[in-house]
Amino acid sequence: MQVTVVIPTYNEAENLPNLVSALFTLPLPDLRAIIVDDNSPDGTGALAEKLANGSSGRLSVLHRPGKLGLGTAYITGFNAAIQAGAQAVAQMDADFSHPPELLPRLAQTLESCDVAMGSRYIPGGAVDERWPRWRKSLSSFGNLYARAILRLPVKDSTGGYRMWRRETLMGMPLSRVRSNGYAFQVEMAFIACRLGYTFREIPFYFADRRWGQSKMSFNIQREAAVRVWQMLYEYRRLKRP
């Protein structure tokens, strides 16, 4: 199965070389990756091009003119991966919060479902033990808030470590998705659930980034709080054909 990993980047020059190296040493011989860079001031885009030149065609880079948001970066990458013939499309952060070594298990799991998800909130999963209590509580509350309002069956609705079947993404109205922070993860999960796609969750340990700065902000949290109610209305008639 040809798996393509989509990785949005903004100021990830410290992480990118190690991440690309880790990806291409995995036991997934046909693994490819797409970097979607938002004109990072730290030179991530130029560094990604250098890495791509030495990747024998396994790595490609999409450059965008500015910081346009996580959601649109993923949609751009998903469409590029599908056009390039990917049979499965994975999404992950560039900061090693999502362990690359889980990808082979996600690929194996995808053989029996439509979406394989890394999960922090099922037995065996966890968030970084160094997080302060308030941050753990905020993460847990945001997840439960979205699940309760949208009645999502998945335990980790806000997580961003997922692998999708090609056919699943092609069956989803990606042009309607307009969330940009971690609400994007909720919106994608909600759409997939409304369409009747099947999920399987795999536990993993979500480690905090060691290099670079977090992209979390108050605006991202506010978007998530409001968007879940908008999703209820926007997708109320969405069903599998």
C-alpha cells in the first residue's frame, strides 16, 4: 500500500531533518511525504527543498505565500496526495509529538477500517507527563466538549495523528471544511462519522515538542469552541449516499 504522509510546517527547521530521516527508515518501502510550508521565516521551506532533492522523489514540498492555517494546509496536502496516486494518506505534526514509528501499525489497522487514528484517550494512550495539570485538563475538556456536542463515537476527537483511505477522503466534501485550528480535526471526524465511515483507534503517547514553539493560541481555542455548534447546523443533512 502506497502511503503518503502530509506534514504542515511553520518554523519547523529544527525538527524537519530528523523527522524526514525517521520516516524514510520505517518498514514502509513505498512511503512518501508531502511538506506543506507556509513561508516559514526560519527557512523551513528552503530546507525542505534540500531534503526533497536528496529523497529520490519520495519527498515533495508545497509552498504557500503565508501562514494560512492548519486546516487549509492539510486539505491542500490531501488533494496533492490523492492526485499523485496515494492509496492511504496520513496526517501528522512535524514536532515529534506524533511518533513516526506508529505509522506502520496505523497502515496495518487501515486494512480493516476507513480511518485509523492515534488516540491519547483510550487505554494505553497518554499525554506528556510533564504537562501541568491545567494543560492536561484543557486538552481533556476540549476533547470531551466536542464529543458531547457532536455525539462523536471516537475517544480522541481533537487528535491530529490519523491515516485515511484514499476512497474515504475522496468521498468527503473537503471543499466544505473551513476550520483551521484543532477544530479541523473535529470537523473531519464529524464529517466521516456522518457519512458512516468506520474508525479504529490506536493508543500512543503524545510527547510535548522538544524544539521550536507551540502554535496553540487563544484564537484557536475560541474557534474550536464556536465551530462545533456551527458544524451541527452545517452538516445536519449530510448522509452517506
